[in-house]
Amino acid sequence: MVDPAGDELLASLQSELERGLLGGRRRYDRVQVAERSGVPLDRARRLWVAMGFAESEDPDAVSFTDGDVQALQTIAGLVDEGVIDPDDEVSVTRALGQSLSRLAEWQVTLMNTWLVEKAASSAAEGELDLDAVRAEVARASVDLVPTMEALQSYVWRRHLAAAAGRALVGPGEELTRRTLVIGFADMVGYTTLTRSLDATELTRLLERFESTAMSAVAQGHGWVVKTVGDEVMFAASDPVRAAAIALDLRRRVLAEDDLPGIRIGMAHGEVLVRFGDAYGSVVNLASRLTAAAKPDTVLVDRELAAVLADDPACVLKPMRSLRVRGFAKVAPFGLREPG
């Protein structure tokens, strides 16, 4: 049954929150926002979609704010100043949109949980006070959102400094072509677990696994490239540190009673670094080695094994050659700790 009062409340709350988040009301259609920003309409539409936002089916819909005008001017300014290559404008915008979209989804979940708890607390004390709920939404946009924005700006600046430091270590290399170790860590039996765990249990499992993996990678002076379901992709500039990350991660997972086993595969060589991700045959080989590894083992390619041969913290064992899709026969090495 449709609840008109409930729908009206939701619409009111959405309007209240949106006004606070967007920094003002919607006041321009697509033609007006293009004219005010000085960005041609077709270019503005491409950038809007690249950021991950759907266009209104009504071309005359008033959908844009002064913040949208400023954003278009900022992107155009970065291109004019030579910071962004004109050919990369849409790709850069898409990468930014995709990264922040995932962050926004998590933050909205956090905010919704907080607001629901506030509403439930109000209802428990008597009749639900709609004005109080609206006040909490207004406070979220005034107080909570700027606090989260400041925190994410801090984390972003820290990561920016770390990434800049890594990029400046090898000035002889192109920034888009770098010699790295790429690794993948994959939870064993994840598909089976998804059929036996409820949503809450699965969320806790993924959180525990990601937390363990990211801690090992960060403390080993590597960085997480991305997480995809039950798999974490990481990178390191130093092969010795990459090996230490893999062994430490394996050790941590084995020590956790509530985590299943883990497979890790790593490869060393030149990769294409683009918008925070990594591409190329080294990445593909690391992924294939991970899939071929037995539970609770680490497989590395021949190039990485050669670099680690004199490292006393590593024991390397030649393994049987593998037929790997996309490659000729691959001769991997098992990596383990001494003793």
C-alpha cells in the first residue's frame, strides 16, 4: 500500500539533503549551464556522462547548479593550462567519477544508518517527530558532510604525497611505463562461501579479508591498486618488499581462524600505469599465477624469482611448467619463508 505521507516525507528529506550537498538549488538547464561555464554543449554533455551522471530525458529540465558550472570551468581550465591533455579529458573525468562514485555509495550507506538510528530513537520515545528527522538531515548536510569531506581530503592528500614519492623515485622512467611487481591475493573457496553465508556474514568476511590484505600491503611499503570481490590487486616498486608483503599476508591469513585460505601470485616487469590502475602482460601473468596457485601458497614468475634469488628471507622452489592462457609455457617458482 502506498503511503502518501511517507512519500512526501522522503521527498522532503531528499530535497533538504540535496540542497545542502549541492551547495544551492537547481537553477539551469543543459544549455544554460554550458553557456555560463563557457564550455560547448556537446563537450559539457560528454563530461557530465563521463562523471557517471545520467542526462535528463527532458532537454529543458532544470537540473544544474552553480557548482556544476564551476566544475565544468575547472575541467576546462586544467585542459587549457596543459595539466590534462585534451585527448585524455573524458578518460580523466571518467576515472574521477568512478572512484568517487564508490566512495559516495559507502558514505550514503553510513549516513542512512545514522539517520535511521536517529529516527528509530525518536520513535521509541513516543510518536515519530518528523520535524526532528528533518532537522537531523539538515544537520547532516551542514555538519556531518563537511567533516567527512575534510577527512577524505586529508586521506587523498596523504595518498597523493605517497604516489608522488613513488613516481619520483625513478626519474629515468616514463610515469605511464614503470617497472613494478604486481600481485594478486585471492580468497580460497569464496564462491562456495557465498552460498552458505548470509549478507551480514559475507560483509564481515570481506571486510576482514580486505583489512588484513591492505594492512600487510601498506606496512610492506606497497599499495593496493584495487579490490574486486574476494581479490586484492597490489603493487610494489621493490621486489624484495613485494616478496615480504606476500609472505606476511599469507602468514596473517593463516593466523586468522575466521578467514579461509589464500592464493597469491606475483610477476615482475614493465607495466602500463593509467589512472591509478595497471595493465599489461605482467598484470595478466600475475593473475594467471594466482589462479594456478594451490591454497595457502605463493607463486612468482621467473623474472621475479631471479631478482629474489640472493634474498636470504626467500626460499624459491621451481615448480612444474604451466600452460597459461595467453602465454607460452610458464615456469613459476613457489615462494616461502626459510625454515
